[in-house]
Amino acid sequence: MTRIPDIAKLVEERVERSGEGEWIQGSGWNEALLDEKRYLMRWDIDPVSQHNPVVLRHVTGHCILANSLSLKLGGISKETPEPSGGTILRDHTGEPTGVLKAFVAMNMVLRLVPEWTTEQWMRGIRHATKLWLSEGVTATKENYPRRQYESIIAAYRTLIAKGEMKIRSYVLCG
């Protein structure tokens, strides 16, 4: 099991390796696998990320956790109305917890995250491939955002040309 402080520590380590104001992204959190058995909240990661906007995607892809800076940049506050077709989870006082559910709410913050460069995609693909191989996975089907199609395909083509793709990946951009 993982504890919420462990996730905060991972965010802190990433912040330490990043420049002030640089977006920090992560994925794969799942409240069912946390010792605390609850959603992460912005208060869990704010102490280690005051100067960097942070977005952590849930394992399902249907919600995100945004820290206070990300919420501020997205114009999300206690006064922000519920977006039609999405949810801003709030505490008992009406303050946003940082959890945004469904694409329409998530996009209030995600639209601000800069697109990755081809080199960033290559680093991410290398890292994911190493993890997949360690678990015995030899093929994947990946769905990426259409708006980043050119960088993603360029990353895969470069890795293939260098002989660095050790698994088969079916790449969808849509």
C-alpha cells in the first residue's frame, strides 16, 4: 500500500528537479490503493508545491488532482459554479479540494498545461517501456491527444530508428 505522504514526497522530489513555475504532472493515483482510502486533496501536496502548478491524473483518467496554484491559474475558487457535465469536488465549506471530475471540469486546468516536446515524449516512452518490460508486458495500445500527434509520432519514429523500442506499441491519437 501507498500512503498519501509518499505521494507528496514524489511531488516534492519532482518540484526540486524543476524550475519555479514549471508544470508538474503525474498519473496513476488510486484512492483504493492508498492506506488512507480517500482521494488525494490539494492540501496533501500544496506544502511541497507552492511555486509550481501540479496536476496528477487518476488511474481511470476520469479525474485529476490539481494543487492550489493550478486551481488559481484555472480560475477555480469557492465562487466557481459547477461546470455543466463535470464536478469540482468541494469540502464542507464549499472550498475546492483540487479533485476535478469529468473532462469538462478537468479541462479547466488541463487546457493550461503546456504540450510536451518530442524529447519529453521520448523520455516518457522510454520510462514507461522500462516499467512495462519489468512486468512482462511486450505490447501496448496507447491513446494520446490529437493535438500532440506530430510530437508523439516523431518520438516513436526516433526511438524505433535508434532501436530503442523493445515492445510493440499500437499508437492512437484522437
